[in-house]
Amino acid sequence: MTIIGGASTARQAIASGLVDQVEIGIVPVIFGEGLRLFETGDEVQLEKIEVLESPGRTDIKFRVIK
């Protein structure tokens, strides 16, 4: 299953234990304000499993440690 959404949706899915992996696409574009994916106090442990770099974008895959 794939969950697509913003920071709030991702935090809820991770907190509920539904997430095995997190993939984050980083693109250097400034849209203004946003929400942090993880807030201080979130107890999420991630293990980096893959990094894909290309011009203008970096994708990072993490395994959620339960």
C-alpha cells in the first residue's frame, strides 16, 4: 500500500504502525511555509536503506524501526 499526503497524514500513518518504509523526495524549491514531517518528541527510528541522487532531486528511502 502507498500513502500519499502531507506531513500530517504521514505522521498519523507512522504513529498508527501502518508504515514499514518512508520515501522522501527532496527538491530544492521554496513554496513558503510548510509542516515538518517529524516534530520534536516524535519517537520514530529510521534506518536509511537507499539514496538516489539526480540533478535537481534526491530521493531517500528509510525503513521504520518498530
